[in-house]
Amino acid sequence: MNASALNADEPEAPGKLPLLDNGKDPASFKPSPRHRVGWPMRILILVLALFIGGVLGLYFQGPGLRAVFDLTRLEPGAGARQPIALPVDRVPSVERVAAMAVGDVVALGRLQPDGGVVSVALPQGAGDARLDRILVAEGDVVAEGDVLAVLDSLTLYQAALTTAESTLAIRRAALDQVRVQIEATEAELNAQIRGAQASLGAAERELARVKSLFDRGTTTQAILEDAERAVDTARADLDRLQASLTRYRPGPKGLPVDIALATADLAAAEAAVIQARRDLDRARVLAPQDGTIIEVAARAGERPPADGLLRMGDTARMEAELEVFQTMVPRVAIGQDVSLVSGVLGEEPLHGTVARIGTLVGRQSVTADDPSANTDARVLLVTVALDEASSVRAAAYVNLEVVARIAVPAEGAGQ
């Protein structure tokens, strides 16, 4: 028997439709699932959720979020994630007054060497030279004037120096030669002058004797004229020799003309050598001060970057540059104790004292990781000189961001 026959023998229940004979077992039929929530209801729920989330977000972006932060609470190792200050435009006036009048000053800052980080650029006139050798590495301690790097133009400048030194040697030899020649020529001229003077004396005596004879009528006019001509010739020779000697006598500057000229040539050659030696500095990068190499920004064969080849600083004496909100600066004074913490430095804070307080109000450049922090606050720079032990620890972390607490005395807080 099939299922249709069995169903035919059984009476149908009142109010129920007869089962259709589709060739399947009735036990395999399952009840239909419940009717689910439709898409209009889903959209309504989503809109309500977004509205409630927006309201809560606006609230916690405003004074409600800032009011829960304790400005003077600073746990060691909190680092840059700790709220460090209360922007003026984010809190009620009562809380602002309380924040300005009570507690220590907390600010963000950076560690840096005493005097800051010096960017060592190429020497003036280096042109398009490239790096030939770098003679230092990061961490090396150098002194002022040490050669840090050599450019590929050094060979050219060394050749120019060699040429200038050779010219200088030639000019020195020429000056010595001129001096010897002058001494010899002067001695020769003096001898010739003495001979000319003797010849002139003899010619004058001969002229006097011929005149005496001519007056007595014992000689002719031609002989007298020859005697007079001999005197004139001897006198001209003497004048020529004396004029030649004038050239070797001291001139306006106390030196003979030839020696003065040779001396000027020598001075020009010496100046050329000095210039050639200075040109060597165009091919060498020198340390501008004592300090430690912090960063090498290029390698051999490269063209040095425009912002500097090396960075160095005096890491033996470290300091911190803090950015203090302008409303907090009146509570800061030189000599106040400062403690600085960072997650990198461990639990033990660094210590120092306020050394300088800036006078230029600028824009904040060090900010916390809090997304709702005010990134356009007006600050003044406060420099903190670290003690010796803290400087040793901080020397390995140049430019590290730290959170600083400036201890304000009770009487200072009351003011």
C-alpha cells in the first residue's frame, strides 16, 4: 500500500487541508522558519545607533573628556601618551584658573646636546664635488678642525698647491739672483767710474797744457780742439756710468728698483701659495667644534645632501628643550628643579634645572599621542640643563621625546 491509500482510509481532521501526494514521506516535511525583521527596521536601528554615537563623541571631545585628566599626575614611564597640559579653550574657566594656580608645570620636550645639533655642510666653494672618503663614523668623538670627510676635488687643489709652491721657489731664487747681480754690477760700475774719473782728470790736465802752448803760439788750433774733445768724452763717460749706478741705489722704499720688483714677485707667489692651501679646505670637511658624530647622512661616491653631510653635537653635556604653554610660563623660573621621564629611559627619571627661558612665543611642535590633543597651542621654549649623571644616560638618545615636570615651590604656586 502506498501513502495515498492509507490517507484515504483515515478521516480528515476538520479545518485541515488534505495532504498532497508528492511521492515524499510526510515525516520529511519541516515547519517554515519564523518571519525575520525586515530591512526598514534595520535601517531605523542603524540610524539610531549612529545618532547616539555622535552625541557621545561630541561630548567626550569637549570639556567632558578633559575634565577627567589630572594635570599634575605623572607616572614614571608614562611617556608621550600621558596628558600633559590643559588647553585653555578646552576647560571651564574655574578649572583653568585652578590649573594655573596649583601644582607643578608639566610639558613635553626633546633631549639634545648642549648648544643643539650642528649640521655640518660642505665648505663654501665646493661646487658639484662628490664624497671621496668619510673619515668618521657615528659615535666618534672629534675636535675642532679635524678632517671629517674628503671630496673628490682634493687632487685638483693639491696640484694647484704644488704649482704655486714651485712658483714660490722660483721667485725666491730670482730674488737671490737679483741681489747677487746688483752687488756685482754695482762693484763693476764703481770701478768703471773711478777709471772714468782718472781719464777725465788726465784729459783736463792735457787740455790745460795744450792751452798754455797755444797761448804761446807753439801749437795749432787743431791740437787744442782735440784736447777739448778728449775732455768732453771723458766727462760723458763718467756721467753715463754714474747714471747707471743710480739704478742700483736705494729707491723710495729703501730698496734698489730691481730688488723691489723681485720682492713684489715673491710676495705675489707667497699669496698664491696661501690661497692654494685655503683652496684645499674646499675639498675637506672640517669639524666646526668639539663634539660627537651623531649621524652620517651620505656615503662615499654620493653627492652630499643639501641639509648637511654630518650631524654632531656636544653630547658630553646634554640638555632638554621643553615647550611650555604660554599660560604656564609665569610659574617657571631659572634654577627650578626638573625631572624628565620616558618609556625608553626606564623607571629612573632624568634630573636637571631650568637654565634658560625663551622670549619668543611659537607654535607647539611636540604633541602627545592623544588624538584630541590641541596641536596648535602657543608655547615658549624652556631649556633644562641636565646634571652629569643624567647627561651620561641621555647622550645615547639625542632628540628623544620626554615628559618633564618642573617643580614649582608652594610660594610660587600661590603667586
